Amino acid sequence: MDIVSSISGRTKRNPPVQEIAFFATLKNEYISHLGSNQIVVFDNVQYNLGNAYNSRHGFFQVPVDGTYVLHVTLTCRSNTEGSLYAYVYVNDAAMSELMVKVQSSQTLVFRLKSGDEVTVKNTNFRYSIYGYFKSSFAGFLLYAHGEVTIVG
């Protein structure tokens, strides 16, 4: 839907907002033997509006500049001696850390650019991650950035 408004005699037209949202879980009961810095591939896509989540390689590729809300939940098969650690990466930069003793969740808000890739990476290989709906990766576009100004 085009939104047109008049401010001080100038007309601004905001481009139609692209709808982007995804929710993915793990197909298997659990995944084990993850390597250090291996991407956790959430391969059971429940919802992928805009087709920005790649379930084959486990990344969300940002289609438009904007502010995004992302959510990660990991459930771990661990013992009492340690924890699983995982990071949320934007491109090659770790942006957030999850320390999972049993279950850990984070909701994150990022300003992202078109082409950025968001992944969840395991940092140690000692523990397994529970699958099905016990672990998930989700996100949506809160609002797109940029406006087109039309004069005349």
C-alpha cells in the first residue's frame, strides 16, 4: 500500500513495505557433534514470508534495509558440569551470546542492511541441541528504512 502525505507543500511517498518474517525449528529430535563455530541449521521452516531464511544453509539474508526483531531459543542436552555456548552473528561479527545450561532465549533488535546474513553458531562441540520445537530461530522486519521524496 502506498502512503502519501503532504508536509510543508512537499509530497512524500513511502514505498510499499515488504513483509518479511520467518520461524524455523530443527527437524530431528536432537543434533549432536556440532563443530566449533558451526552454523546451527534450523531446517524445519514453519513460516518464511518473503523467503529470506535459507533452511539449507541456516542463515537469514536481509532483503531490505531496516530494523529487525530476531529471536533465538536453544535447548541443550548437557550434563551438570558445563554449558553450551552459541553466538548470533551478523555477517562475521558476533553480536550476542547465549549460554545454555538447559534452555536459553534471546530477543534481539538490530538495524540491518540488505545483503547482511544472520546466523546462529555453536562455539563448542561437547553438547547436543534438542530439536523439534524445543529450539528455534525467528525474525521479522519491524520497519524498513528509507523514503522516496517526490517534488512537484
